[in-house]
Amino acid sequence: MSAGGSFGGVRGARPVPPEKGVFPLDHMHECDLDKKEYLNCLKTSGHQSEKCRDFSKKYLQCRMEKNLMAKQDMSELGFDKDGVKEASAGEDDGKQINN
């Protein structure tokens, strides 16, 4: 017998909205090519997202151009003018962060 709600959820728990708010899905497939390039890069790089930053940036820019997400400065999303993460100064020290 289950102690939770349907599908294992907790009854009465309130859903928490995403940090950036609600954004529409790409029903018209306007950014599919950019999305597929990014996902392919993740797959071929063994899901090392830092190797796919250019594809990620391109996909986010497409979503902003097509009004599929709020327009933001790329620096607010972790990119600087050259597409390199702003906090990259300590990335070459050989330390790996595990979540």
C-alpha cells in the first residue's frame, strides 16, 4: 500500500514554479535544429556540457529571438561576449565539482 498520492506524489504538496518562470514549449519546432545540435553534442561528448557551451548559447539565443523565453543578457545566463563562462578563471586548476 502506498503512503503517497497518485504516481507516488505527496498529497497536499504545492508545486514550486521554475526559477525563471513559465516559458512556452516550441510547438512550431522553430529551434529544433539548434536543440538537436546541442543534444547531439552532449551525446558525443559524454554529457560534458562545458564542451557544448556554443551550442547551448545558440539554442538559448534562438529561443529568445522566437519569443520562447524572456530576453536576457547572455551574461545573466553564464556566458560572456566570447561565449566563455565568466567564472572560468578557476576551471583550469584541475578541480572537479561533483553534485
